[in-house]
Amino acid sequence: MGNELLLKAAEDCSCTAANVLINYVLSKGCGVIVKSENKLRMEGNMKLLSNNNPFSFSALDVLTTEEELENRRIREEATKNQHT
């Protein structure tokens, strides 16, 4: 979860990148199932971001385009090849 846009969104909303992603998926009308045994993490995962936060979830749509997904696959493959 080291994407710059995601980290900026988390900073703007004063929450974690995971919380931004959970709220992003919920904003798309999808359900989210999270797993954690850590009580604080569970409570954080349930934190719904208010509609008046400074970040627009639609800004994250660029992370799910076919082009971005292909670029991510290429970067991951290059990284994998560097370590072998």
C-alpha cells in the first residue's frame, strides 16, 4: 500500500491507507470483509470517513484502470526479476 495517491489520501483523511481502501470499496457499493485479531485494527477498519473529508474517493479510480493494472504488473515482474 505504498502508492503515493493512496498515502496522500490517508494523510488528508487522518487515517490509514487500509481505511481509505475500505471506504473506497464501500463507496462503490461493494461489501468488504476484513480480517484481523487486533482489536485496535478492527476498530480502525470500521471507521467510516465522513462525506466532508478533503479527499474525493473518485480520485482513486485511476488506480483501477487497465493501463495502471498492467503498469503495476510490469513493475512487480521487474522487481521479481531483480531479486532472482
